[in-house]
Amino acid sequence: MQAEKNTVSRVGAIWRRYDIALVGGAIFAIILLVTILASAVAPYDPMARNIKNRFAKPSAEYAFGTDQLGRDVLSRVIHGGRPILGASFSAVIAALAVGTIIGVSGGYRGGWLDTAFMRLMDVMLSFPSILLAILIVATLGVGLLNVTAAIGFAMAPVFARLARSIVITLVREEYVVAARSLGAHDRHIIWRHILPNMMPPIIVQASAMLAVAIGTASALNFIGLGVEPGTPDWGMMVAEGQRLIFDAPHVPLFPGLAITITVLSVNYMGDGLRDHLDPKLRRQGI
């Protein structure tokens, strides 16, 4: 009985501290699951046209209505998360890997290497990320793969700067100095002492950048630099439906809501990760 009370009390404490983060994480998990199982979950073929039912309003048959070609908006929204989420996750992972390597290398080695890396990052950060991504896609060509590369390239300086600042602090810690004095190789010190201790803030930053990546991917697809026209994609669907906002508002509304809810859920989840992984906030009971 006492054990059950303690469990309930512990669960209640976790909920009170991370309520918004837990809700955000649950919503994002549902979105991911639905997106992964899109072929099984979607009620209709997202590409199937039925001109007779064009601009059908939301109903029992078509929960989100149909678009100008009679395609089911719900099915297209379900499938439309695949290109954006796939590109966003890939871009964040690539940016995290490249940025961390640059930041750790520069911060640990110092000297001319650190100066060269950071001046390059400063140049990249001088451009707004969306403009830098547009420039890269315009140079490489239209396509989802190029969008992913552009977003990852634009976000890499953020991770590089964060990693460098953490490494500069960690190399002065006693356990790193002790390992070096015992003759430990630089590679051993980085893998065993530097990287494990820098992961919490890197993970928090990755969650924040995932929300940015989703918004950027949606924007690039909106202006036609990503997926091909007609492909189920949230950004492309908003672009195709913007001129129908007064005649058939449901066409751009639901993909727009999908983008908004996804970004908000990721942001709330990131806030919870920050509160949980930041030792200063834990000590303060925030």
C-alpha cells in the first residue's frame, strides 16, 4: 500500500514538473507513429483524384475534406509529414555530427585551427539560416536531398559554437587534467571524458534545432525548392491551397495546423529535456 502511494506520489511529482513537456512528447510521438505508418493509417490513396468530389467540406467520409483535385486532405496530411520529418531529422543529425566535430577539434586543439574554424562559422552565422538554406538549394538544385543538405549546412555552426564553448570549459576540469598527466591519448580523453559530459546540452540544442529544421523544411517546400509539385507534403500543400483560403479554407488549414502542432510539440519537449538535463535547474528545483 505504501509502495503504491509512493509510486503515485512520484508520478504526480514528475507530472507537475514536466506536464507540458510530457504532453508535447506524447503528441510528437503520435505524429511520428502516424507518419511512419501512413500507408496503413491513411483512409485513401493521397494521390487518388476524384473530380466529382472536389472541394468537399470536412465530413464523415472525408474528415479533412478534399482539395481542388478531389484528393483526400486527411490522407495527404498523414503522408505529408514524411518528407518534412525525414529531411528535418537527417539535417539535425548531420549538423550535430559535423558541428560537434568542428567544435571539439577547434576547442580542444586551439591555436590557428580553432581560429580558422570559428571565423568560418562566424561567416556562416552572419546569414539568416533560411536565406543560407535558400542560397544552397538554389546552387545545388531543387530536391528534397538538397533541402536536407542545405538545412544541415546552415545549422552546423550552431552546434560548432556550442560544442567549442563546452570543450573550452571541460579541458580545464580536474579529471581531464589528471587523465592528460597520466599520459592518456587525446583521442581517449575526447571519447571517454569530453564527449560524454557534453552530450546533455548538445541533445537539448538538437531538440531546439529540430523545431527550426521542421519550419525551414516546410518553408523551402512552400516556395517550391523541395518536393515536386503534387507530392504530399505539408509545406507544398499550404502553398497549393493558399489561393483557396477564402473558397476552401480547409485545404491549407489542416497542413498548416500539422506544421504548427509539430513545431510546438517539439519545442515543449525540448524545454522539458533542458529542465531535466541541466544540473543547475535541477539543484534549484525549477
